[in-house]
Amino acid sequence: MKAQAPRAAWEAEGEEKRAAVRRLFADIAPTYDLLNGVMSLSRHRPWRRFALRGLALRPGDRALDVCCGTGDFMVELRRAVGAEGRVVGVDFCLPMLDIARRKNAGELVIGDACALPFRDKSFDAVTVGWGLRNVPDIDAAHREIARVLKPGGRFVSLDMAHPRGRFARWVSDLFFHKGVPVLGTLFGKREGYTYLPLSIDRFLSREELAASMELAGLAEVRTRDLMFGSLCIHWGRKP
């Protein structure tokens, strides 16, 4: 009997999703930074800097970027903690890490967000930029983030969200479901950029994501919408 083909990344769950997402990001790694700039109109860097303000980073701090991808959040973290600080990035996709390595942003580790390869209470701050949507078990990832944070350490996640207003939601859906796959096709990466809007559709709401953070033991959870609610920042602190 013919084996069933693996499900696409937006349909898969658990280990199947992990493998599908890894394959997908390995494929789009060469064009990832370019298309990020195009889709965000080069706003993704200012958004990251704004998100980092809530972490109150100081020179000498130890910071971890989970799902670090090509290392853009690490670059901003390096500026914040200075030469005396430590910045580590962890990702499970080697082609993405290869690009991050060229940016000399910090230490790079192959690893999984749901089983971080670090000791308890290792970091003053943890970041995730556009990564949690791709994790098969967000609750487990939040538990791991809380585990590796020092007491008083802070966490920030920046990701896509569902706009609250009807018109903003219509514009967002039009852009991501129609425009983004066209961009992906132009660069020969249609599957990867078809996954993006579908992963947004299936992503947790702001309230669900905040509840997951609190369930993991993070406190003082707060949110901030950007781009008419199509992006949302979540901050939290380990007591």
C-alpha cells in the first residue's frame, strides 16, 4: 500500500509539524531576510527595538533568543547588552543558523524551543520574534522559557496577531492570503509563504497566549498591539 504523503506544515501536529516546519524554513532561508524587509517595509527592526525596551536590558546581561532564525533579534540584543554581555541564539534549522552566523550576533546553538539545552536560571532575558506560531507545543515552550530565566528575568514575544477591527482584519487577510503567496511565488518559495498566513489563522489569540505565559509561571504579563493589531508584543517577568 502506498504510504501517505506527509501533511503540510500548517496541517501537521507534534513531531510531524516539527519536521515539516524545519524543512520549510530550510527551503526559504536564502530569501528570508529579503522578504521580511519587503513584507514589513523594513519596519521589523524598529519593532524589535521597541519590544526590547520592555526588558530593561543592561550592559553585561545574558540574553537568549529562542527560534532565532537568521539572527536579527540577536543583533539588537548584542547592542543592548554590550561587549561584556552574552547573547545566545537557539534554533532547530541549520540553514537559518548558517545565515545568523554570518552576522556575528552571538553564540549559536542547535536546539528545540520545547526542550531548551540550557540550565535552569541561566538568562536575564529571553526573546522570541515571529517564532511561537511555528512551535508544536507553545505551553511547553513557555515552560522552558520560564525555566531558563533567572528570577526577575524578563521575556518578550513579538508575533503576528488577529486585528480587532473589521476593516483592519480585512486588509490583513487580503495582504497575507493574497499578496504574500504572490511574493513567495516570485521568489520560487510559494509553499513557505502560503504557510505564513495559514499559520497566523491557526495561532493563539492575544488572550490565549497571555494565559499560556501565566500558566508557565510568568507574571506581569502585558501586551501591546502594533500595525493596527496585525502584530502583538507580549511581555512577562519571572517572579
